[in-house]
Amino acid sequence: MRIMKTVNELRTELKEALNFCSHANDNTLAAHVNENIKWAWDNWEESDLKGFYEGEKPESYTASFKDHWIDCEDFDTELEQINNPA
């Protein structure tokens, strides 16, 4: 019997994987999520990001922003692919 991965398990795995991410697009889900988080950090309005850092905005996203972004994503498509591989 296969055990299905939950969205919370996937979120935890992604948060941990991005702690050690080389930021290179290696076609993994973690690399894809990393690129999306980087894009959001670079392009969201300053007012939306202000609560994730103090002082001047860092060049790279913060851990709290990473966690927030991952927690807000639904990952339905990714879970479907993980839990039902072709």
C-alpha cells in the first residue's frame, strides 16, 4: 500500500530543501519553488514585504518570507504528480 504525501509534508520538505538550495535550476520542485520565491521577493510591492525584514531590504529573500510563501501555496498539482506518478 502506497502512503500518500500530504500538503503539510510537502511544505516541510520544501522548507528544509531550500535551507540548502544552491539556487541553481536543476529541474527539481525545490529549485522551481526557489525561483518563484526569488521572483516574488524581487517583484512584490515593498509594502507587502516590509514585515519580513528590518531596516534595508536584503538582496535575497528571508527565511520568514520563504516559509510564508510556501505556507500560502496550495501545491495541488505538485501533490497530484507526486502521489500519482505516471
